[in-house]
Amino acid sequence: MKIANSSLTQFIINILIYSFYAAVLGVALAPSGAIVVWGVQNFLLTLGSDWLYIGLNLLYFGFCLGAAFFVYLMWGSIFMGFMIRFLSIGIKPGTYHAVSFTCLRWIIYSGIFTMVVRTILPITVMSFFCKFFFRIVGCKIGKNVYINTPNLNDSKFLELEDNAVIGGLADITCHIFEGNKLTFGRIKIGESSVIGARAYIFPNVTIGKRCSIGVNTIIRKNRTIPDGSMIGTPAGIPLRAVAKIERDNPVDGRESNKSGSE
């Protein structure tokens, strides 16, 4: 434990992890880089030619840049998606200590996921490519599902049933870090349910069919939302009133008994 908490050990681990990130990003960018190099070579061959020919080759070079960007969106999401899937093999719902191999793997694949979130998913949300990426990492996605957010964290534990709608920038996270421990829990969004924009859903949550979760609403961990429920943000309501609403709300707050050890 002391060795793991030492500054030198943390420095070495960080160097290794970020070197790995650089390698992953390099592979993801390699096909795009080849297209850019091809465009540059062709443009250099036009130097000394007439202006019309140079202008046409500038257009061609711009096309190469656009093609390189498109190829990164496609190949990057596929390659990094499979890397995330590979690094998460064997991780199951449960609780793991911060200093464990499982937690280290989670940190590594979460970094790769962050690269995808920052550079690819904001452009591909609401598209086939977005759903394809999340299916690669292990998310169960039904028919006619609409995803308008990149923030489906640890989505190998997430299930979206038919006709579910995930609103803009909603945050569905299948992990929580508490008391120096990392806990993974499953989340299920029922058929024809709608998750409002910027809603936040914690792990170990089941949302029934035809539910409506309002904008900015928080669904805390270990809860079951019955079919047909409508839950909104209690903005402006005193804390005591919110507590009473939760006591009277027919929501099952049973704790999950699933746990892991490592």
C-alpha cells in the first residue's frame, strides 16, 4: 500500500499509462496520417506550376484533410472501442479497492474513453456510428434507441431497451467511487423511456418502461423506478419537502448485494 502511494511509483505509473495512451492514439490516427501525407506529397509536386493547377491541388489537399478527419472518426471509434472492450474483460458488477488491478484497468480504459468522448462522440451522437461504438464496448442497445450524449460511462453494464431516448448531455454512469473503493453497478433503461437533457443516473438503477426522467434530474444509486413513472427536478422545493417526497415515492431503494473482490 505504501509503495503504491509513493510519489515515485505514481510518477512511473503515470508515465507508462500516458505512453500507452499515446500509442493507442497513434494507431487510431495512423490511417488519417497516411492520407494527409499523400495530400502533402501531391501538393508539393505542384510547386512551380501555374496558379490554376496549384489551386486545384489545394482543393485536393483540403479534400484529403476532410477524408482524414472522417477516417479518424470511423477507425478511431472502432479501434479504441475494441481497446476499451479488451481492457474491461472480466470486470463484473461489484466493489473493488482503489489499489487493485481492476481499478488500474478501469483508469486506463477510462482514459481511452475520454479521448473518444472529447474527439469523436460529440460529432457522431444521434447517429449509427455512436450506437456502433457503444455496442463495441459492450452496451446492450435495443431497436430505435436515440442517444444524444457521449456520457455513457462504463456502458458494458448499461442496457437500453427498444425506443429508449437519452437526452442531450445526460450522464449515465455505471460506476461510483466512494470510501477509496470503486463500485460497478448495472443500469437498465426500460422500453420507451425518456431520459431528459443533463439528467444524471448513478449505478444499480433500473428504470421501468414508459418512464420520463426530467431535465437535470438525479437518480441516485440502488433504486428501481416503476413503469410509467414521471420524475422531475424539485427545483425551488425545500430540502425537507424533497425528503418527504422521496419517502412517499414508491421507489424501491434496496441495496445491491452484488460485490466483487480483488
